[in-house]
Amino acid sequence: MESDVTALEALGIAIRAEADASEIYKEVASRIGNPFLQQRILVLAKEELQHKRILEEAYSKQFPDVRLALPVSQLPKEICTRALRDRLSVREVLSCAIEQERRSRDFFLAAAEKTTDLTGKMMFNFLADWEFSHQMALSAEYEMLVRYPRYFQQTTEPWKPEFLVR
């Protein structure tokens, strides 16, 4: 996190990032044929909305007289719009999402270090840990996709080689 980012700006950036992440996970889930995996990704989308609500609540408490104005998306150019994400494979989107979770964790850790308010520090550390759990969950799903390319499809035996599937 840049040293000149204010607490107000940090919260706005974080709220926007959580909204972006939820949207991406909902999109990814809609592209997955495996209902079990689809539900796992949708849980991440819901958790990102919970993060957003936590941050919005912190914002309204800390800045009750300041209207929330979210900054533009901080997503990398290759995934900044739905049209661009739709051109990518689920594997490519997951790879970008893993990196975004890592960046979010780093952002929250930096915000926790910078804040002098104990409650804010604990909130940012909590969110950093949650983002790390998302990073690890997505990494595990990514590894499954690499090992078993049919894992994202609706199939009962994704471990079978494709030439044996009928």
C-alpha cells in the first residue's frame, strides 16, 4: 500500500476490490459444469460480499459524514471487464484470481500495519487472513484443474483419462 493512501481511500479501494472479486467468482461459477465445485466458488463470492459489508460498516463508522465514492477498479487489464474475462479460460481466470487474492492480502496487511486504531488493525488483519484462505482454496482448485482437466465439467469421474470416458 502506498504511504500516501489515506484511511478513507484505503477503505474505498478495499470495498471496490471485494465487489470486483465477488463478481468474478459468480462469473467463474456460471462457467463451471461441476455442481459441487460451482457451489464452492459461489461460497467465495458470498464471502467477498461479507468482506464488502464489513468494510462498508467500518467506513460509515469512521467517516459518517463522507459519502462513499468507490474508486475505479484496480483489476489488471487482462481481467478488468467481463468481455475480457469471457475470452479467457476458467484456468486463466483462476490464475488471475489467485494473484488478486494475494494482492488483497498484502493490501490488508499493509493497511493493518499503517493504522493506529486497534480495532481497524484487527479488522484488516482478519480480512488479510480471510483473503489468504481464499488464495489457498483457489490454488487447490487450480491444481485440481491442472491434474484433472475435466474437473470443471459435469462428470462423475473427472480422474478418468478422456479416451476411457464414454
